[in-house]
Amino acid sequence: MALLTFLLPALFIFLLGIVFGSFLNVVIVRSIRDESWVTGRSHCDICGKTIAWYDNIPLLSYLVLGGRCRHCKEAIAISHPIVEGLTGVLFLWWYIGFSLFFKLTQEPFVVLQPLFWLAVAAILIVIFFTDILVFLIPDKAVIALSALVVVYQGALLWAGIMQPLDFLYSVLGMVGAVLFFFSLWYFTRGRGLGFGDVKLIAPLSLLMGWPSLIIGLFASFIVGAVVGIGFVLVGKKKMKQPIPFGPFLIIGTVIGLLWGHEIFAWYLTFIL
């Protein structure tokens, strides 16, 4: 009975996640097309036919249709089921890890903290896949992420949970990171990274804080270099072909958030 009590809510949360993932697909596709997120019917990217509701059921419709449009039989982008499944897993992690990762017990942060991180993760999924698909980091997503982080950290400051000195360090770290990325963009004339990366690093820096920011940035460059070299070795990319850097910034941010303090502390003991 106890297992059933756990599994049924978990299944519901996962299903809710893949439904929300379907909405994130809409946001990703319409950000690429520069269309409204909230109006208009979904349609095939190839033939333009409107997608019926029974062909728009998260994950299930993709499997039933064999990954192809009902009308033109062209392949549906694999990113659609990936985003839906990933968002379902995210919601499931959020449900299972609630007591492990969300430690604030002060009202209203016992509710606001998990909602904040769920919203942040959803925005990062949009940025991650949009950048992979078309080398684009949507300004609206960056603005939404920035506003979310600033408002949340402002609330933490007001409640006395975040110390002013910690926030000051985060802001100084953000300024340094933005200047560093702007320099890379400016002196490489956009070949080193895009201006979208310059804008994205601002909210990500605040999100990580100091000193996790250092670990996150270092990890993003390491992961990016490894993946880039891997693409060249398997023939997927040539040496001078660009690859989107936004996903690596997001991966580095996750590493910084989860293990940044521990890695930085280990590094200090290693060099001192």
C-alpha cells in the first residue's frame, strides 16, 4: 500500500511533466519562428497542415505515428519526444527529490523554492534545445530567466536567508563573467561565441553565485571542448565549424549548482 501511495502520485507527476514538455516544444518551435507562444494551432514544420488533437498527445502520438507526420509522412523532429520525456523526468525528479534538495522551511519559501527551481529548469530546457536546433538563444527566455532570478534572490535578501555580502559577490562575479564573455565575442568577431551567450551568462552567473560560478564556467568550457573534439573525430564537424555554446553553459551551470562549492573547496585544499 505504501508503494502504491508513492507510485500513483509519481505517475501523475510524470504525465503532468510530459504534458508541460509538449508546451515547451511549442515555445521552442515558435521562438524559432518568432511566433506567439499562446495563440494559433500547432502545425507540421514541413507541410504546414494543422495537427489534430489526437496527433498531439505527448510521447504517445509520436510512437503511434512512427515519428512521421500523418499527412506528408516526413519525419517529426526527434527533439519533440526528447523534450517531452526530459520534462517528465524533470518533474519526477522534482517530486522525488523534494525533501533532498529543497531545504528552506521558512514561509513562503517552503513553496517558492521548489517552484522557482522548476521554473528555472523549464526555461533552461527551452534555451538548451533552441540553441541546439538553430543556434538561437531567445531573448524572451533570457529576460524571463533574469527577472525570475533577480526577484527570487531579492526575496531571499529581504527575508534574511541570503546575506548581502554573498549577493554582492554574486553580482561582482556576474559582471566579471559578462565582461569576459563580451571580450571573447568582441575580439573573435562572434566566431568564438554568439552574443546570445554573452546575454545568457548574466542570469546564469547570478543563479550559481560565488564561487560556484568559477566551477560552472570552467566545466562548460571543458565539456564544450570534449564534445567539439568528439564531433571532429567522428566526422560530424570540421575544425572551424561552430557548435552552439549555450547548452554547454547550461550543463556547466548544473555542475556548478550541484557540486560547485565542494569542487572549489577541494581545489583550495589541493593548491594550499
